Amino acid sequence: MTYELPSEQISKTLNYDEISTVIKESYDGILVTDRQGNVILVNDAYTRIIGQDVRGKNFFEFLKTNAYKKAACLEVLETKSRVSYDHVDLYPGKHIMATANPIFDEQGQIRLVVTNARDMTEMLQLREELERARDKLSQTNSGPVAVNSKMKELFAAALRVCSVDVTVLITGESGVGKEVLAKYIHDNSPRKSHPFVAVNCGAIPEQLLESEFFGYIGGAFTGASKTGKKGLFETADGGTLFLDEIGDLPFNLQVKLLRALGTGEITRLGDNSPIPVNIRLLAATNQDLQTMVHTHKFREDLYYRLNVINLVIPPLRERPEDIRPLCMYFLSEYNQRYGQNKRINLEVLNALENYNWPGNIRELKNTIERMVVLSSGNHLELSSLTSLDGIQPRPNPIDTDEAITVNRFIPIPQAVEAVEKQILSHAMNQYSSSRQIARSTGIDQKTVLRKMKKYGLQRKLHD
């Protein structure tokens, strides 16, 4: 239901300056032309969306010197009815929807044409990312979500080692997805039809580790099962054994692990008969094993036995391009799990992209799950996010009274260039990706790269 004030009440409620402010502050672009195609009024959002200033211009003349092949505001003059156009790739990397409506005078002639322009690029990108996330959830043995170039190179390297039984050491901060990468290697290896057994070496009490690794026979120790028990090596026979946080493995057990890897045999506790096992070992740690070797906390021979191939996963803060697709992936996963159909808006996505993520992907995954469960509406709510995680929305970058001070007269074009250069310099100090700089400054990636070159701000950035 729409509520509208009577026209006589509107005139008392809003004056001309207030109406002008409403038009100026509109997020959508607004263009008003007369029956000759002359631009009567245009707001800043319209200029931002099309990337050109049309103030004081005639749209018939504007078409002759630009990439436009058609304009909704001019076709209205012919059809005398509403006209909508989708402009796809008319501007680099943009998808713009324009809708023009005629305003008639008392004689039934068109007096004005009001055009509304909306940049649909981000919304369509979100829709495509959500569809890709849903497709990935429906596929088996699909690769992890990655947009960052370093991550793509990492998965390509992992794929190359899948087919051979070489030992792989996966390193990176806690929560970056080391087990996901290990599972990816297993799922693309000849052993994929056999077990993938993952164990966190730091989560099992030290006195139980040996029996968990190698198993035991009945009555081997007090409290042992009378029938005995298979260990993790036997359980993983034919498949892959993934030892996470291997830096937490006690020194005395490192010797027995090294022997098992060297001989391909294990011996259950309380038994003297060796049992052959055929496993591929993958290991992971968030510790510096080389330093632990020098401080005699980790065996040097085991370190070199494990570190045949080293795959290093960068933290999430160094690959901000992956945050958005990961959000869409986890949102789709938890919507399915909890029978929801919640969506995520740009305000929340921007807040997530500007957070440092000390807990990496694990923290992001848990955050999305909490938001799906706790948000009361159809969208993930920023209020529940900030109260739980201390994540703040991106501040409005266009606060000219606070951000820009003019204390002397200079030509306006020169001033604009000086401000653009300062803004890009600040953004480059904060972000390492041209995509993230583009998002934070409100311009497209190609424009960022072009202006950086123009102002001599040369520095190697991620895509």
C-alpha cells in the first residue's frame, strides 16, 4: 500500500530547495529533458552512473558524439509513452537500466521527459555469484571457491600433485582452509574411492595419540577394549591420511610416525606383528616447522620427509576478492541446511569485505551461519552482524564537508585531479587489489588502472 500526501499538503511540507535536495541525494540517476531533448535537470547519481556530464547539453547532439545508439528519453518523444532500455556493456563493465516517462501539458503535448537510470551491475553480479555458489554446492569433487590469482595458482599446483603419491605439507594461518585443500587433493587423486581420514593432532590427548594412530590389541592397557581397535593408519588403508596441526605432535611419536612412513608398516600397541598399510600422507600446520627444527621441537628428518611439496595458503585478508564469492557460497549452503531463502545486500557485503578476518575463512563461515540463523527478515541484517562480530559498515566516502577543504583558488579541473590523486594514493595504502580499490572509491576497475597510470601511481596490484 502506498501513502501519498495531497498535493496542497506537499507544497506546505517540501519547498523547492528540499525537493532539489531529494533529487540530488537519490541513489538512482535522474534526468529531466524538455520536448527538444535539452537537459533541464540532472543529478550527480546520473553523472556517476553513465560516467559523463550531460548538464546543459542537448540529447540529440549528445547521441552523435557518444556510444549511444538509442536513448529512452528521445524515444518517448516519438512514442508518447514509457520506454525502458537495458544498456549492456555500453559503458565498460556496466549494465544500466534506463526508464523514461513523459509528462504532458494541458494540451496533451509532451512538456518534459523524466528518465530514471539505475546501475544494475552489482546486483547482477551478486545474482551470478549466487548461482555459481548453488552450482558448486550441487557438484561433487568441485574445486574450492577462489577468485584471487594466487589461490588459482595454488589449486592448479595442487591438481598437478594429485595423481602422484608424493607427501604434501600444507601451511597457513588457522582457519584458511587447509583441510579443504587436502580433501581437494584426495578427491582428485586415484585414491578418491578410498577413505579420507582427517585428524587434528592437537585435539587428541598425548597419552592416547599412539593408540589412536596405530590401534591396539585386546587388553593392551587398562581400559582397552577386549576386542582391540584399528588405528587411523589402518582405517585410511588404500586412501589418504590427513594430519592437521602436525606441529603439535609429541616428539616421541614423531619417531614412530617417521618409521611407519618409511616402512609402510605399523604395529598395534601390545602386538609384535607388523601390519602393512598403503596410505598417502598429507600434513598441515600453522606453525613454522623449520624454526621448530632449530629449537629441537620437531625432528629434522621428519620435517624433510613431510616437506616434499609445500603448498602455502595465504590468509583471507590478502585475498579480498574471495570474500564476496565465499559469502555467496556459504549463504547458499546455510539456506539449504536451515530451509531458508535469505539474501545478502550490498551494505552487508561491503562491511564484510572491509573487515580484516583474523579467523580467516572459518570466521567468515561462522559469521554467515549466525546471520542466517539470527536475522529476522528476508535479508542478512547488519545490526546482528555488528553486535556479534564488531564488523562495521563502510563509511560513506562522499562526505565533502569533512573530507575536502579548499583554502585557495585554483582551476576546478586541476582541483579535481589533485583530489582524485590523493584519494587513489590513500586507497593504495589500504588495499592491495585494484578490484577492492574500485569498490571502495565507487569507480570501475579499468578506470582505477587508467587513473593510476595518469597520475604516475605505479605499483603492482592484484587483479
